[in-house]
Amino acid sequence: MTPSTIEIHPTADDRRVARLATAAIVLTIAEAAIPLPLPGVKPGLGNIVILIVLLRWGWRDAVWVGLLRVFASSLLLGQLFAPGFFLSLAGSLTSLATLGVAKHLPRRWFGLVSLSVFAAFAHIGGQLALARAWLVPHDGVFYLVPVFAAAATLFGVINGLVAARLLRDRIAVPAGAAKR
Amino acid sequence: MNPRLADWLALLRPGDFATLAGALAVCVVSALLLWRGGAPDKAIVRAGGAVFAELSLAQPQRVDVPGPLGITRIEVEPGRARVLSDPGPRQYCVRQGWLSRAGAVAICAPNEVSLSLSGGAADYDSLNY
């Protein structure tokens, strides 16, 4: 094989982020096969991975995994730079920003379910804000807010419970990881 | 309690219940604020093209509207209204029954009387024949 002129030396961190992003992408692609009654209402199973990454490896890795998921899954679904891509990018950015703030909540009182519900609401909030500003410049989009809020509540709780359970039963959190 | 359910519940912390309550409150409040457009606030009665009466839908009442053929009787109950009787030959407006959504219209064309419900967000902008 011809030696490449560009050498990329991935670090252990890079490999870990790539592996975790793959898990999130797989869940997002699998979920795209589920027929849903309304565009925008979906379980967001990839967020389970992001919640686990946030608690286990910190916010920086969660942002990497979250954004890689948006780009790679829309590339695979043929959605890159389509309106749906920008909607999920806006949702991801707001929900990652919210997670960055919400992770400072006292862990004794607020578990992963709270983080998950906050992230889910931030996700629909970001999407609706972009949709109102760009795609549907009319207040009619807010007619669907109750549906989106109900979906965010339901799937936020389910994703949070699954992530909390996986963290408790399957993934050991090393001492010191919580400090990040 | 079912031990499997208890196992899931053990993952919830006290603040999570507060978050959940807040999320449900957002759902209910947004639905109440955004989805009340269908409720009418008053009934408008027209005779011969001019507004004959604007009736509040708060309390029950009956109104007799004179037209070229005779008296059309309108009945109002809280939140809804109907044409109770009409001298027209085909009785379409009577058979429409109770109107309860903003924008709904019953027209008694032979007697030139119409009953329509108005509200914050009507289902129709206008109707033309």
C-alpha cells in the first residue's frame, strides 16, 4: 500500500469518543426506522449514550459524542444540510448547553432522570426556536408545543431511567470521574 | 410493591420527582394556553344581512328573530347554541343541531337568518357561497 502523506495518530481519548459516538449513531439510525406520527416526536435513544458519557467522562466528551452523532447520523440518513439536520443540530446544541449547566445540580437530589428531562425539553426548545425563526415564520408552530412537551417528558424519563440503570449495573464509574 | 418496579423507582432521587412535576405542569399549562382556540365566546345572530343580536354563551336564553317567512327561534346554552325552530321548508339549519366550536355557522337561508359562533381562533377565516 502506498504510504499516506497524512499521518493521523488517534489518541486513546479519540478512540473512546469514536466508540461512544458509534453507539449513539447506531441508536439514532435504528430509531429512524420506527414510524412516528409527527415529525420531531421521537424517543431520542442516542441521548442515553450522551447521558452516560456526561456522567462517566464529563461534559467535553458528551459534546463531542453529541455533535458527532448529529453529523454522522444525518450523513448516513442522507439528511446532511437538509432542514431536519439543522433542526437536530439546534436541538443538540441547546440540550448539550443545558446539560453543561444542569450537571452542576446537587447529585444527591437530582439524578439522571432530571438531567434527561431537562435535556429533552432543551432539545425541543432549540428545535422550535429554529423552526419558528427560519422554517415556519408563524406562531402556528407553537400549536404543537403541548405534544412536544408531553413527548419530551415521557421519553426524557424513560431515557434517564435506562441511562441511570446502565450506569449502576453495567458501567463502573471510577473514583474521580465525578470531579470533572 | 412489585420488586422490579421498585428497582426502577430506586433510580429516582427526590429532585427528580420535582422535575417530573414541573415537566407535567409545562405540558398541562401549554395545552390549556395554546389549545383553547376552539371554544367560542359568543353567538352572533344575523337577520337580512345585518347583525340582529350578539348573545353571550354564558347563560341559557332564547331569542326570536323575525324574518320574511316568520319567526326563527335561537336557543343558547352555556358554551353552545342552536336554531330551535325555523319556518323554512327544508329545516337544514335546525337539523344541524348544537353548534359548539368557534367559527361554526347555521344558515336559515329562506328566512334570511344565520347563527354563527365567534371565538379567539376560528376554524375558518370566511365562508363564501
